Amino acid sequence: MTLRKSARVSVVGIAAAAVAAAAFVSPAQAAPDTDSTASGHRATQRAMDAAVEAGTPGVTAQARDANGVWKAASGVGNLKTGEPRGKNDRFRVGSITKTFVSTVLLQMEAEGRLSLDDTVERHLPGLVRGNGNDGGKITVRRLLNHTSGLFDYLADEKYRTTYMEGDGYLKHRYDTLPPRKHVKVALSHAPLFEPGSKQSYSNTNYILAGLIVEKVGGRAYEAEVRDRIIKPLGLKATTNPGNSIHLPQPSSRGYSKLFRSAPDRIDDITEMNGSQGWADGDIISDAGDLNRFYGALLRGKLLPPKQLKAMKTTVTIPGAEDMSYGLGLRRFDTSCGKTVWGHGGGMVGWLSLATSTADGRHQLSLNYNGDWDAASLRTVMEAEYCPK
């Protein structure tokens, strides 16, 4: 997901320019932590509260810094009951999954099992062909930094109206979608540009990256993520859902404005088939686990120096002056001059952001249980790292 200063939610693929005011009155405010740690995060709490006041149902967040761990929440986790948003909620992280997938592939490179300069054709022969698409011109590196030129399957109009919007979503939310279906949708379109010549975010890239993980590893991508990242780091709240429709507890309800013709309508979309995300966005986690993951990653606990340097080698994102993109890792330049690394994530009903300083000593991860106000995620991040 691209976090711009506009209110655009491109990854979710639905109409995000909806009216901000949600269809509920005076949501309960979940209380922040009251210990001494909280005093350093007052600006962050205020920014979270402002997002709720603007219409997002609820926010959950965790920060880690030299003073310890700070957990907070704001708003509601259930619009029907008014139950507050939980500080330990699990949620669908969306495209934050991409950093996990990139980490696995870079570990495989460090083991000599593949090269970033290998072509897609080498690992998935014959798969990326047709309509001008050529897997022989697309490298693993170009998948991971979104310079492949491949069309984003979520931008396909038929796919979007069937699986991402309105009555189509409500009818098909429980469908199991195999990864190669997503690839087929993308390849029905011509490439956007010659591979390597530009950068354009495409979820198709990480479907292919997941397929390469499986080809090289000889087993499911989920197993590689579990054994290489989740288990070693003790990420007890982090799972790949497969085709399960449920969120593990504790969790809140997720909400979406599915209908362009009814911008004030809010639907509960908590249950959905996890396979509709896969390696481009299927992981379920919580803010604490995401902080542990990005902290370990940036401290060099998951990758050797060569691979971490490659991950942090960025390309320009067209139209974004304060961001650039590495290998499944985004660089954010804040208003106060600090640089943080991480990724955003959007799924129908959920918006997330996970970030860390380069030394891995200060993290912030947060989630909205509504999908229509991506811009204010950046505002919360700025409040954490640039409180003055």
C-alpha cells in the first residue's frame, strides 16, 4: 500500500474518497497506558484520537523505544456493541506481508539457492508470457522493488468489482482463490512499461515472489515464513490464514465502505477467505509482533549485511518525494528529518502501518479497523517520530 498525503487507498482497490464521517455516534475511547512510558507518546495518542474523530472506528498501536513498550488504543472495535478497540488486537496486515516474503527470498539468496538477478522464467518457466509480458526480462529484484512493469491484478476492473467492492465482495468474500488465478488476471493485460525502466507498485509481483519461494524451497510459502521468521522471533500472534475465514482472538471487527454509490454505508467485513491475499497480503499479526519483526530485521538479526543493504537500496516512487522503495521495504523521510523504514498494508476493512528507525531501536506499528482514511496513518507516524 502506498501512503501518500492524499486519502488514496490504492491497494484496497475500492473507492477511498468517501465521506470521512462514519455512521455511528460518540464511540467509546479505549484508555491508553497510564504509566510513565505513555508521557513520551502523547502526540501519537492525540493523532490516533483524531483519526477516530474523523470517522475511523478504532485504532490499535504499539511503540517500542529506549523507555520501553507503549500500548494504546482509541475508538471502538465493534460498532454494534460499542466495545472498545483492544490494545492487543490481531488484524490482517495486508501488504506488510511483502517484507516477510522479501526477507525469505533474501535469506535464500544468502544461502546460495537463488540470485536476485535470476529471471522469473528460470524459476517459473512458461508462467509469465502473453500480451507482451516476458518472464525472461523480469528478475527477482524487479519483482521485489516493483520495477517489473507487470499489471497489478487488483487494478483489473472485473476482479475489483467481483472481489473487492459492493455486492461482488459480499457474494464472493468466502471464495478460495489460488495464487495462479491472480497471475492469470494480471497477464490478461499488457505490461505497464519495459522491465527495469520505471517503478509501479503491483501486487502481482509478490504473488510471483511467493511462487518462487515455493519453487526454490520445495514447500509452501507459509512454511518458509513460519520456520524462517515467525518461530525464530517468537511471533506468537502472527499466522498465515490459508483459506480460513476467521481472525484469531483477541481481535476487533473490520469495516469497509464497499459501495461507491453509498459513501456513508459501512459494512462489517471481518470474515473473509484468507486466500484472497496470499503472499502479497495474507498475514495476520498484532502491533507487538510487527515491531519485533521490523526491529530484528533492521538490526541485522534476519539477514546478513549484504542482503540487508540490498533490501535498503531504494528506487524512486513516481510522485512521492518523501518515500522510496527497496526490496519489500519502504523508506519514509519524516518532516523532522528522521528516516524510518517499514511498510504499509491495506485489506478490505483494514489499514496498517509498521515502521522502525534504521538502528531498530524505535518502532511504531498501528492498525485501523476501517479502510477509508489511509492518509492519517502517516499523520500518526509523524506524531510518534516528530512529536514536536
